[in-house]
Amino acid sequence: MSPTTLFTQAQRNLIRSIAEECARQPEEAEAGLAGSEELAVWETLGYTRFEDWDAEQLMTVQKCAQECARRQSGAMSVYEMCVAADEAKSH
């Protein structure tokens, strides 16, 4: 991670792939512990190893997922909000 960005490209790719999977199978995501496809992105990310993630990154993904769930904007919106947060940090 460079000092001006929040996520590495690999982390962005992981968030995107999880969001795409949750969006493809919304019934399964909503039936899980998360209760929504947006929160399922955060829940699924939790099954990965967090060794390469710092507290700010994890909190950002969690807050994005919570806000997107509140808005019921869909799993891909979690990825999009994370990218927006990353771009805002770099400017």
C-alpha cells in the first residue's frame, strides 16, 4: 500500500470479486448471518486472512458495507464505495 492510497490493487480486486459473488447470489447472501448482500461482502471478507489488512482498511470496508445495507444499494455498491474512499484518500 502506498502512503496515498487506502487499498492495494489486490485488496480492491478481492473486494470486487466478493461483491460480484454476493450480487450473483443475493438469496444466499441474505439468508446468511449478515442478512443482506451488502453486509455479506463484509462477512465474506472476514473469512480471508487479515494479515495484509490494517485497522483503517477493515473499518472502511465495514462502514461501507453498513451504509450500503442501510441504503439497500446492493453488493457492488460496497466495492464502489470502497473505491471512492480510496480515491478520496489519495487526493
